[in-house]
Amino acid sequence: MHRILRLLARPVTYTRWLHLLIPVAFVAIWLFIDMDHMWVLALVVVPLGLIPAVRLEEGIQAQLLLTPGERGRPDASIAVAPSATWRDRWRTVLWLEARLVLSGVVVACTVWAPSLSVDLVARGLGNPPTVFSWLDACPPSRWWLIPLAVVPLMVMAVCLVLAGDLITFLARTLLGPSATERLTALEERTELLLERNRIAREIHDSIGHALTVAVVQAGAARAAGDPAFTDRALIAIEETGRAALEDLERVLLVLRETGLPASQRPTLLEADRLIESARGSGAEVDAEFSGPLEQVPGPVSREGYRILQEALTNVLRHSGPVPVRIRMAVLGGRLEMDVTNPLTGGAAPGAKGGSGLRGMRERAALLGGEADTGAHEGEWRVRVRLPLDSLI
């Protein structure tokens, strides 16, 4: 009894009750058409259920009234979409039939249970019943009928709760997402997670590079005590900061969902900007490029730019302004990139478990390539191989 009272206190119990009463309007219209053949109504809903838009309408209504807590959620147990297959259409037909039956049960319970309670009280007080004439057969001493008036109301309450739970179960079973819809939702969620990871990498690589250059330049200028060097450092900081603001604006445009085309993101054709930024920080950069970089596919060129950016950022962050050797070549259907620098007494780039090295490997893996990082013959080396054939 306590559980029933607790369930009756839920707002969703009454929204489900309303959902079960809605078909009464359809039945009332049918009464004006053919009162003597109500069973034909079950046949009428068959062609209705085969209309794709009906599943959309029923899904919206069911999600709003049966599972309001899931409304608008991508993982909702009741789909809000038109029928895409014949299986979905026949599931909708079964849903409409089940809804009619349950609605009839609930309407009967809602009407007859209170009527029986009223007649029990009336008969207990000595008045004739208005609906249930069989109560006239009760013995003369009828006062005990009055306490029994609560029984039909309790039955009605149990009926409402059970019918609401049952119709919700049927809605999740018959109007729930199909296998195709679940796969589509999973793909959309995967794309969203991949996009978030890409944006996180963009921010890490771009802003992290700019801040690293600014810190190195400011520290070098303070240590040098040379006004001319300080001026050059401030200019480098200004240029790096301006470039970082441009990159940040690109990322923010993606976050604002403005449909920024990928072609607007920097490519390896703009690698000189990274090299000059590193040189401005005091690093001696020896760069050598070979092969037609302009023919590198867009995805490879954009990801290659970010990998090079992170490699130079790691050099400045962990080793300072040391000599850096960059070798990049397009040959044999792939892009090869090697970035090496002397290991200093500080920690190696991967010693503190940062996300930069992991981001480089993830970028390479997404393109079907590989990125190896680590110490090699007294140097720190970033070695990247990205295939081109599959993307040209």
C-alpha cells in the first residue's frame, strides 16, 4: 500500500494517465460513425500505423507524457523519428492496437470504479444505487457498505499505476530506436567525441606552442639584458601571439558550429611560420623540405602541420633554444618527417606524461600512419610516416 501511495505521488503517473485517455477522443468520434461495430476501429488503425509520420507523432507524444525525463536526450528509450523500414511500420501498428486496448481498460476503470464507490456509499445510507442496481439485493443492514467504498478507488489507483508502467514498457519496446537508429546515434556520438578530441588537440598544439614561445622569449630577454635582443623577443612574442589568436578563433568558430571548412586550417605550406617562430625563440633550426608538398592531400598536410608544431613546442619547452633539425620529404606515396634535437639535462618530452606526444600519435594513427618518439643516439627524435595513396 505504501508503495502504491508513493507511486501515486509521482507526476509522471498522471501524465501517463493522460496519455492513456487521449485515444478516448478518437473513440468518441467513431461512436458517431458506427456505434454497433466498435471492433472495426481496430482495423482502421492498421493503415494509420503504416504511415511513416505516425510513428514520429506517437514518439513525440509518448516521450513527452510517458518518459518526460528523457525528452530531448540523444539516448532516449523512445525514438522520435518517422518509420524508416516496414518493420518500424508494423511495430507502430502493434503499438496503436495495444494503446487502444489499454486505453479501454483504463477508461473503464476510471469511470466504473468511482461510480461503484458512490453507489456503495449511497446504498449504505439507504438510498438506491444509480448505476449498479445489483446493490439493491444487499440485506437491510447496509452500513458496512460505506467502508467498502474505498476498495474500488484503491483498485483504480493500482490499475492506473500498472497501466502506466505497462504502456511505457510497450512504448520502449515498439517505439524504441531500431537497430539502424541506434547505430546512427552511436555514429553521431562517436563523431561528436572525435570532434571534441580534435578541438582539444587543436587548442593544446596551437595555444601551447604560442605560450611556450612567449615564455622562452621572455626568459631569454630577461637573461640577456640587451635592449636590442629584448625588442626582437617582443616582436617574436607579438607575432606568435597574433598567430595563436588566429588559431584560437578557428577553434572557437568550430565550437560555435559555424561550419568552418577544414581548408581554412593551416597546412604544411605554412610551415615557415612555425620555423621562424622557433628561430625567433633562439633555436637554430635547420630545415630541409623535398618533394611536392603542395600535392600532399589536405588532411595529411593539416595534421602534419600540427605534428610539426607540437614537435617544435616540445623542443622549446623541454630543451630550450637548442639546434633543431627538420627533414621532411614526399616520396614513395608517403610523407616522411623527422624532427631531432640534442637531449639536454632536463626531462625528456615524454617524461611527465603530457598529452602532446599522445596527440601526435593519435593524429598519425587516424591517417593510417605512425609516429615514433623517443631518445635515439643522444638525441630526441620525432619520426612520422603518413601514407598519401589512400587519400589522393
